[in-house]
Amino acid sequence: MDAQGRERADDIDPADQWVLNPNTGDYELRLRPSAPQSPVPGPRRSARGAGSATTGSRSTPVREPGEAPGGVPDTDVPGPRRRRGAPAEPPPGRRRGRTKPKKSKAKKILLWTGGTMAFVVVAASAGGYLYLKHLEGNVTTTDVGSAGSSSFSKDEAFNILIIGTDKRTGEGNEAYGDSGSVGHADTSILLHVSKDRTNATALSIPRDLIVDVPDCETKQSDGTAEVIPGTTGVRFNTSLGQDGRDPGCTMRTVKAATGISVDHFMMADFNAVKTLTTAVGGVEVCLAKDVDDDDSKLKLSAGKHTIEGETALAFLRTRHAFGNSGDLDRIKVQQQFLASLMRKMSSSDTLTSPTKLVKLAEAATKALTVDTGIGKVSTLKDVALELKKVPPKNITFLTTPVVDNPAEVVKATVVVNPTTAQPVFDMVKDDVSFTEVKAQEKKEAAAVAARLKGTQSAAADVRVNIYNGGAESGSAQETLNWLQNDEGVLKSSQLGNAEKTLSKTTLEYSPDQADQARKLADLMGLSGSAMKPGKSETNSQGLPAIVLTLGKDFKGAGVSLTAPAKAPESVEKSTADKTVCAK
């Protein structure tokens, strides 16, 4: 190959390596037989480096004839196999007359999180794994220790804390955030994805919410651990960055303030907004009025606009253009923007464009930090494929219910609403949807609820073995004492710890013990989903007994575990499939 031919081969855009397979309708990563290359882009080299064929920061070293990347002798790359009887396929590479495939379910990957999961969309197509390994190298990870989960489960509900920091990194960000900020939690959204994947909830947490930040252990660069002392009565945003706090401290603060355990986190800064919105070709927003804000430099007329880059960041950062010029109104605008971004990312023109996908993937990963529990390529792919199962109409955006801080004369901060916040927290903890689900799900829910209906035995006739399967230490004994001394369930036994840790309390029983199970469920305030028809076991007298296993959701003896069926009427919410104009 002559030098000119080598230069053309080395300058191939990664997006041009993704070609349509007419047999499958998917885009696949293909390499040209005449110029075999690694599907993983190589490391960047300076234009001053020896052997550079081009100039600029993304130059590629010239390879000698017969030499592949890394000095490996050139070999022929076999073309793609075709099915018997199928027409011959033209050589891979840039093609003309390419027809757009029908949109497959495998490509409808849910990416509403503002792009933090955008890069994993390529995993839904054949051949994406190797390129995804390259993208994984862009991602920064943080070990949060016991603050989160060490692994990801595809069979359980999960909670991911999405954090946007106010750190001024990157060119052009001087006008945003706090001067000299170490990177506080400026925007925080707790994403809950239901176990059955029929719904999801995006709960925004105000940066000015007054909370108690607990002590938190952080991992240092040298491998040692350092405990950062907690503080009381401070703004939520100080749970990150302040005194060296990492995202694990923010996760612990969410647990302390809401009672909701956080499994993982994803964090991005100002640059993510600019690069992601540009990569996707802009995001459509709607304004109910003209906006001309001197602080954020945002100037837009009423109506719909497609914004990206600096304009998109200004739209999200402005505090004075909407509502009462406060953080709560800014949160509503951010939720509307994220819903629109999700719709754009899941649209056919994005998901069927290799060029857009590659640009989006590269932009997202370079601005992303995640916990080590989801930092592996295979795990990120699993998260994406689980997210794509949730219909946009069943993704609910809402804000933690709050009231003005009564301790302040000049209102600048907020506190959790003592009346309406707890039902919201309980619904998230207990995996209750904030939207209507399909008729089939309703039918299944009704069948579960029916387990509570029917006759109940007397308390004295209930035989139960109690195990601790994840509740606080001593909970099983506490429950035994309460049942025997306060409720008259005398045939009860406490048998220590269960073999497995459970996220939710369960009550297992055989069919002929259903009346005993209904009585115990009534006493403890258990929902139908906690009741597990199956087998019983024997008690210390050799008689059959139902099995009560206290899970992580256990709140204390006598405290009901039944979550509200819906949020209080005063709680505002919206869904990802609707367009709302900012006011």
C-alpha cells in the first residue's frame, strides 16, 4: 500500500466502521480487509511524535506495509458470513444507497439520565463489545465501599444516584458554579427502577435541603481509608466535595435523609451538558415566556427551541428566569430538559446513526464518574439493557416534598415536609409505581393483594418462626417480644439469622396455613407482596410453622410495612413522555 493509501486507511472515522447488516437489520463493527485495524481506537499521540502521518491531537502513526497496529504482521480479515441462499453482500465500508432498518426493540435503549449511560447503547448491536472496552477506559471510577452495592443485579429493583457537580472544569465554565468550588452536589436525582421494569421514578433532591451528613469512610489514592466526620444541619450539596467527601458520602446522606438505600452513583460536571447536547444534535425545550437572564446569559423567546452546548448549560443553570427564581423552580426545568433529552436519545434518528452513537458515547464517557460496582463494561451494558425496558410514559419525575426552613427569617433553605415526604419515600423504598401500569400488571397486583383477603386465625393459634434476614441487629428478638407480650402470638420462636439477606420482609406459609399468615400480616402491616405461598417448616415442638424473615425494609416491631398506594395529591409530578413548557 502506498503512503496515500495508508493515510486514507488510518484516517477512517470510527463511526464509518459501523455498517448495516441486511440479514439482521443491525449495525455491526466491520474492518476493511485491505487495512485491518483494531476495533478499539488506539491511544492519542501528539503531532510531534515520530511517524505521524497527520497533524493535530488525534494523529495516527504511519505503519509499514504488512504491519498491523502494535507491530503485528498483516493478515487477511475474513469477510462476514452470509446465510445459504442469501444474496452476496458488498464489501464493508462506506456504502451508498443504505436503507434505514426498522427500529428494533434492541435499539430502544433508555438514556434519559442526561447521557451518563449513553455510551452503552452500542452494546445493543453486534460487535459493540470491543469498542465498549475502549469506552470503558474513558470512565473514571470511585470505590465507595459499603455506601453502595459491590455488584449489579438484573433481577432486583435498583437505585442510582445521578450527581451533577458545580466544579468549574473546562474552558468557558468560569461563569457557572461557585468560585473555587471543590465540586459540590449541585444537582442530585435518585433514579429508582422497579423490579419488574414497568416503571421508574426520578426523585430530585434540592441542593439547599437541610440535612445531617453522617460520618463517611473514603478511600484514598494510596489505598488507605479516611473517615470524614459528619455535620448536622447543613445544606445537602455539602455532602460532596466539602472536607474531602466523595460520592459515597452523598449516597450515605441520601440514606440518612430519606431512608432509601442507594446502590450506585453516576456523576458528571458542566462539560457533560455541553458535549452531550452537542453530540446528540441539540435538545428541544419549550418556554412559556421570553427569557433574558443577565446572570446565566440565557436569552430565548417564548416557544420551542433546540439548544446545545453553552446555551443548554445556561438553560439548566439559570436560577432567575423561571418561577420564583429559586432552586425548586430550576429543578422543574431540569426535569423537563432531561425528559426531552431522553426522548431525543431514544429517537430513531439517534439510535440508527452510527456517527451520532459514537460521538455520544465518546462524549459521555469522558465526562463520567461511576462507582466500581458498575464500572465494568459488562455491568454497564446490563444496566443499559435493564433501563431500556421501562416505558417513558411510566418514568415519573418529582421533587422531594419540602417546606421553607422555619428556623430562618430570610428564607434561603428548605427542610423535608413532615407530612408529604414520608409517603413518597415509602413508595420508592417499597417499589410502588407513581404511574398507572398496564392492565396485566394491575391484574397481577390484584392477585397479590388477594392473599390478604379471607379468614384469619386467632393470634393464639399462629405458629411462627422468626429470622433476621437483613434488619438491624436484635430485630428478630424485638419482634418476638412484641408478638408474645403485646399481640398474644405465644407460639412464636426466634431462630437467629436467615441464610440469605433480603431487601424486603417476607412471610412464607403452606396453603393450609393461609389463615395464620393473614393474621400475622395484619398484625405487622405486611402487604400482599410480602406473603409467599409455599412450604412451611417445623417449630421446636415439631409442629408446622409459618416463616417470617425480617428484611432490610423492617422498621421496628409494630411499625407497618405497607407502602402508600399513591403519592399525596399535593406532590407535583410529570412523566418523561410529555412535553412541558418552562414558566
